[in-house]
Amino acid sequence: MRLMPSMFKKKDRTARRPQGDKLRRGLIKAGVLTATVGFVGAGSWYLISSGWVAEKTADANSALMNASASAGLQVQDVVLTGRQRANADEILAALDLQRGSPILAVDMTAARERIESIGWVASAEIARRLPDVIFVRVVEREPLALWQHDGKTALVDRDGAVIQRSGLDAFGAFPLIVGEGAPQRAAQLLDLLNAYPAVAEATEAAIRVSDRRWNLRLRTGIDVRLPEKDISVALDRLEEFQREHALFDRDVVAVDLRVPDRLIVRVNPNAPKAKVRKTGGKDT
């Protein structure tokens, strides 16, 4: 029978010494390396926390920007496109630029945000045209209506954003909307009224009621109470009744269209009898 040689032979003590020395040397090197890394890390942390790194970085960046300006990369002109009603001086002030300043140092994001905070500006794009031009393109808001609320009047756009609160004389022909929440809901109503010319022409103001529905105040003083839903159905009835009976020319105080399939009319109590008749329901 053949015996397999033992896998666990007795090791010579003299052979273990070099391996032990090697292990000790490795441990010493690892300790020195760890201490070095720790020292560098601690030093870096101190430099960062003390602000030294940020200060030196800012100094280097400033020196770089000044060098670029000396090389000709400096603001000399601003080109503005897309402006119709927005004030050009206000846009230039929002850019906050000085001629001769480093063009690479301009904070494009901050400048764009400042321009977009101007009432007439819906959005803006800013770009560098090296070596010395800042290019600005603006998209202006489209005015929709005059908004009255809390005794103040403002010009608003289709999204309900306020464009301006003064100098409104030039916009007197725009529709008038009244009440809290009116600017955000007005576009849908005004677009709908365009399909009913007789009603639109007779309307003086659209009044938002509890931010749920609309009343129309006609130029003759009649209040038209619209429902929360199916406004177009109600306006169909109103337009038809005006066409057939000249309702807006009569001595009427209010017209209530909130009840489906009915048009309820409230007449002036001092009006001659039988001048206006109801189509159903009762006065409210």
C-alpha cells in the first residue's frame, strides 16, 4: 500500500524568521502610510473648514477672469430681441452688467432669473457671443384682461400672472374681471364668450363668485348668474333669448342660468307689468 505524503509536515523554525520579519516590516509601512494619510486628511479638513481653500480658489478664479478680460473677453455690447412692450432700461438693469467686465464671469442663470422677474417677460434666453457681446432674447406675456381685487387693478395674462399695476390707461378696452381666483380662470370663460357675440358685446365685467363660478355684469346693469358647469349650454339659452326677445334691453335686474333647462328672470319691481316673462322656475 502506498502512503500519501503528509500535508502537515513540521516546519523549520529558521524558515519562519524571514517571514515574520517581512510581516513586521509590512505592518510598520502600513502604520506609516495610515498616519501620513490621516495627517494629510486632517490638514485638508482644516484648510477647507477654515475657508483657506475657498479663498484661494476665489482668488485664482478672479485672476483668471481678469486675465480673460485683458485678452479681450469683456462685455462691450448687449443685443436684445423679442421686446415689444417691456422696458429696455429695466431689462438692462436686470442684467446688472458693466462695460469692460469679464464676459466669462457673467452669471447667466442669475441674470436670466432677474429678467424673468419683470412683469412683461414670460421667459428669457441669455447667451455669450464671444468675444464681447451678451445676447438676450425675451418672450413677452400677452395681456388678457384687467383684474380688480381689493380695490386695486392690474393687467394680467392668460396664465393669471400680473403684468403691471400702473399705467393701465392704454388697456382700458380689455375685458374686466373681478374677484379672487379670477385671473387663473378667466381665459377659459373669455374664450367661450367669443362664440356668443351678443353676450360678449353686452358684458361689462366677469365676476368670480367664491372662486367656484361666474356672474356676468352687463352694461345695462343686469347680473347674469352662470352655473359652475356646462357654461356653454347656459350661454346658448341666454344668446337665444336675447336674439328672440331682446332681453338685455328690458327692465331686468338679474338672469339666473344655474338651474338646468331654465332661464329665470328677475325684473325691476318698478317695471311695468308683463314687460318681461319668465321661462320657468321662480325668482331668486
